[in-house]
Amino acid sequence: MSSILPKQEFIIGLISDTHGLLRPQVIEQLKGCDAIIHAGDICDDRTITQLAAIAPVYPVAGNMDARGKYPNSDLIKIGHYSIYIIHDFSEIDLDLEAADIDILIFGHTHQPTKFERGQVTCINPGSAGPERRNRPISMARMRLTLGQHLAVDFIDLR
């Protein structure tokens, strides 16, 4: 499990489904982030290289990514938060609460959403890549504070 040392507040950039397109608006929104989570369907390694120039990147493979290029899922710790990352929510093969997961980041549906599953906050930042099926073009910024406060702002990239 990767870990970022504790501090008072973390800003985490959340993106998914870029499908080889890294929009200039995404880069602007990610500046100043402490970390970036990419929830799969990257489709171009240059995307990760460009993101890594901004902040540490935690990518997972999506169904459109070459097998073995990125992990299918990842578990990271940022401050006091345990964050599980996977592309497709339907492929989760563990009990999130039993695994002591605080936050789940996923993609695949191209639909931004935030909901609770028991004690776990589940977030899909939507698709930051090419427009598809009249879905939004979006990403998110997550603010984590030491006092166990989590806030998510979805960003419309149109």
C-alpha cells in the first residue's frame, strides 16, 4: 500500500476515462494537487507521464488499457484515509468495510457520482476524455482534512 505522509489537508485530483485525451482544462484543474488518481481507461502512457509532472499519480487499468500495464486495482493511504481504486465498480471482489476502506474511487460509467455504501464513500469523477453518448465531460477534486472530513467538487470540463 502506497502512503502519503499526514498533514492537515490534502487535495486529490480525480480523473477517469481519458481514453488518450488529456484536456488542457484537466491539467489546469490538477495544478496544486497533492496526488492524482486515474481510475482507468488511460489508453496513452503519455497521459500518466504528463500527470506525474504535476503530482504523484495512482493509475489503475481500465477495460480499454493493455493488460498488465497498470494494476487492476490499488489500495493507497493518504493521511488517515484508506482509498481503494478500481475501474469498474461491478468488479470489486472484496468487502470494502471489512477491508477498512474509507473511500472508493472508480470510473467506467462516464457518469460523475458520489454515494455511500455503508461507511464507504464511493466516487466516480466521470469521464475527462472524449465526449460519449451525451455523457458529461468531468473530473473531480477531493479535499481530505485531518479531522476526517471529506469534500468532493465535481468539475464540468465543457
